[in-house]
Amino acid sequence: MKSTGTIVVLFDDCLSRFGPLADLRATFEQRLGVLTCVERTMLVLGRVDALFPPDYLAAVVTERLLSNKTFVGRLPPHAQEVLLINGALDSLDDSATLALGEAIVTSDGRVAMARMLVKDAERFLEHPGDASRLARTVVRRPIARGQIIRAPWDLLGRLEQSIPADIALMNRTGELNDRSAAGVIRFGHHALLMDPTARVLPGAIIDTTEGPVLLAHGATIRPGAVVSGPVALLENSTIVDRAQIKARTVIGPDCKVGGEVGSTVFYGHSNKAHEGHLGDALVGEWVNIGAGTCSSNLLNTYGEVTSRLDAAGSNEKTGRTFYGGVIGDHAKFAILVALNTGSTIGTGAMVAVARPPTFVDRFAWLTPERSQSYRFNRFETTLRAVMARRDRVPGEAYLARLSALHEAHASRAGLE
């Protein structure tokens, strides 16, 4: 940092769209590569002094804070200078050259980063948005490195760059060793970086030809699994026996993943332990994918995939030939479910039909017999049981937010 009086602030300008993944997290909590913006900022700058989420997420963000030294929705007292960082920015490389009174702005006018005096920052943060909210005296610079992630397909399109960059950042001190183990088949010139507590068991195959492979604390790759980098396996996650994990995959904390998976980001605490294909997709937290469930990530026409991110929206072009879709938090799938290309599965949905629609709303309960709304008391009971398996208890603000989402869904659907 250029001044000891500079505070670091992450803001959500509410212009990026992540579909159901935005129901419970701000943009700076989205896993934009291996890391969230909060995690990346802590590694690069060593601090996050304040967070500015949308109002409807303020209580949930506050409840998730690991430190009471971080302010939510307001600046710390006695601030002098403020470094503002857009939570949808997937690289902080430009922060080192940003001078006081400068802002980094995208070609369409979104503020990616800015350094300014506190009075100008307060004015901007009243309604954080595009460059028109900046003081006239602020000098605009074009973004040089990194990208503002606008939608899930943008995130997937950046994994080739963001995964190796984040892995390098996570190992900036050299604490992760490039090593293997007896009985492991390994080839490729990129690193296999392992925490001392991580394990690759005999019979696994690790291919680092196209990028590095990272195993964080407590991570395990089981016998017979084939892993092709760039791949990151985060804390206490497991790649199960005979899995095929293709390039550009991030498996978040406390996940268990098997079958064929590629170009996919698991946010954390989710299970896909059985056979079945999943590609070019984002998977939220506390998701369970049943045995044999598969997703399509390519149209038979090889055309551009379109997708609908929310109930009020319509199909839009993704610019991608390969796009599987988005699975919201707490979604559950029975065995042998076949997901269409470009699917969006809402928060809390329970899918037990062989061919669900491409868009499944929040808290949908789909069975061969009927389609109805998942009653919230039943949903909460299941949620508590699932989270208890990993010694977690949902917070009051978290449950209140889920209840509000359920009420909004019921009102829109005309349900009781």
C-alpha cells in the first residue's frame, strides 16, 4: 500500500449477474477462479477494511465475517484514503500502479478499481456503479489486466488464465511443495503443488501438461483418478476413485467429486461422488448430485448456447459453444437426471425427474408425480441435516434470507 492511511474497500455495483448464485452472496464472495475477491484481496493487500454488499445481503455478509474488524456498509472511522475494488474484478494486478485520484475503468464505463480521498469515496459508495459516479477530478485509466466478470459464461471463459494466476498467488511464499508420491503416475512440465497434509494415493494419474495442479490443506486424490491441470482442489476436498477431472476445474472446500468433470467451479461443501458428466458449469454450495446424473454442455447443432438466469428474465446469448449452466445453493438431484445445455437450477430446488426443464425456479420440487414448491419447513429440516454432516449450523441471517427468497418465489408462483 502506498499510504498507511489507505483503507481497502470491496463493493458490489449490482451490475454483474450470477443467477441463483447471487441469492446468498455478493459479487466479492463469488469464486471468480480459485479465489473470491475477498480471498484474493487478503493475499495481495493483506487486508479488507470494509465491504459494501447490496442492502438485501448486508446481514448475511455481516454474519459470515471472520473478523469484527471489517465494516459492512460503512467506512471505518479516521479513514484518509480509500482503495475501492469492484467485487467482480478477477485480478488485482493493476492495484500496485494506481495513484491517488486515479480510477481503472472498463470500456463500457464500469469502475474496476479507484483510489481517492474519503469524501469522494463516500459519495461514490452511496450508489456504487459506473464512472459517472466518480468525482470529475478523478483520472480514468483503461483496465490493463484482469476482467470484470459480468455473467457465469464470462467466469468460465477466464478459467484458463485465472486458475494458474490464483495458484501462483496462493503459493507466493513457496510454502506449497512441488511433489508427488510413490505409485502416482505424473507427467507434464507444470507444477503439482501440495500442502504437506494433502495426499495423492497410488494409482492416480496427474497430467500437468497444460497447467498446474494444486492440492490445499487436507485435499485427497483417490486411486485411479485422472486429473489434468489446471485444476485446484481446495481444503479437505476429495477426488474419488476413477474420477476424470479435466482442465479448468476448481473444487472448493469440503467437496467430494467423481465421474467426468471439466471446466467447472464447485463453490464448496457439495457432493458429486458418483459417475456422470458435468462440464462448463458453476455449482453452488451444499449441492448434492445423484448417481448417473449428467449435464449437457454442447448443443447437437454446435451452435451458441443461450441461457436464462432468473425467473423474470429471458434467454440470452452466452457467446459460448460449450456451456452447461448454473446450479444454485442447496439444490438436490436424484439419480439419472439429464440436464439440458445451458440449464439454470434455482436455489433450494429438488429435482427428481429424468428430464427437467432448462430453467428450474427456486425451491421447485419436481417429481414424476407432480411439480410443486418445496415447503420451507421441510427445506430447512433437510438443510440443517446436510450442514450438520460437516459440523455447520446455519446462521439466523442466512435462514432469514432463504425464507425471504422462498416467500418471493411463492408469491410470484401464486402458492400459499
